[in-house]
Amino acid sequence: MTVSALPRGLLFDLDGTLVDTAPDLARATNALRTHHGLAALPFETIRAQVSNGGSALVTLALGLALEAPGHGEARQFLLDAYARDLATHSRLFPGLQRLIDHWSQAPRAWGIVTNKPRAYTEPLVVALGLDPGALLCADDLPVKKPAPEPLWAAAERLGIAPAACWYIGDHRRDMEAARAAGMTAVAVGYGYLDAADAIEEWPAELRFATPEALVSALLDG
């Protein structure tokens, strides 16, 4: 895919877009299953739900809907299990280190906007040696994606106008947030999609099937 105008700012969703966190979240999800005397779920089954957050993983693991008794306790067990060991197997997707290294040089800049709470995001970012120019987490503002405010706050911290930023994500809400914020909405198909996700129907302006394709469009293209 050829890109006619390169952005000054790159903003990434975290899980499933910038960092492959599924192995560590799958371990925590299966720890919850084990705690309840259940067999482990296949990795690919868990991977498809990671971008939907901890509550979705609890529902997957135990069949407990969000409003069901015991859901909150189970979610906390899962998050505690994750927090104890959240960066053992998590890695940047292939090629993205080269991309963010390039976008760390002025006048370009990059950042992360995630619906993951800061208590889990910040230790992961530190463990991976990342240094984003802006880091907006689920609990930093009164609203989170698909609201545009976290994206606006990140762009402001980078000192770059929203119109000069790409927001890159692996979920429909990422595209909705980007469009609402006046940024270029970039969908990636290598993230944590399940069978019901139709990426071609998301309100994205650009789509990339692999991290290598994204990197090539921005660095080689």
C-alpha cells in the first residue's frame, strides 16, 4: 500500500497493535481457569479476545457476564496474576522497533493511547525499554476510547496537530476514536481479531495486514 502523505505523529494502541501481549495475558487467563478447576484454553481462543479487555477474558474463561455475581472478584484475580508477570513473553511486533526509533527523531514523534489501566501499562512500557513522547491510559482522563479526548491529549503532549497524526489500532473503537479526533484512522489486521471482526467494514482510511507492511509503508514507501 502506497502512502501519499506521511504523518508527523504516530499514536499506537498498545495490546495487539504495538506490543504482542497475548502470551502473558493468556497465562493469566488460564491461571484463573486453573483456580476454578478448569482446563486451560487454547492460546488462539484467548488471543482473539485480548483487545476486548480483562472483563471479556473473565467471560471467556468462566462464562461470567459482566453483571454476574463473582465477575469482579474473578477479574481482580486475573489482573493480579497478570501483574505479577506481565512482561515475560510480551514483545513489540516485528519491525516496530525500527519504526518507533525513526519516529523518535524530531520533527516526528510517537506515543501510545490505550484503554489499559496505567498500573499495568507503565510497568510493561518500562520493561520493554519504550520511551513514548505521550502515554495516555484508561484511567488518565474521565473518558477513554472511542472518545477522542485521549487522542487529543496525546497529540497535545507531542506538540503535533491531530490532523498530522495517525492513530493505529486493531479494534473498531480505535478507528472511531481516530475519526472523532480528526486523525488518520489506521487499522491493522495482525492484532487480536476474532471471527466476527470485519476489518474491511471499520471506518479506517488505511489498512495493513502485517506489521511489516505498516513499517514498509512508513519507512520504505
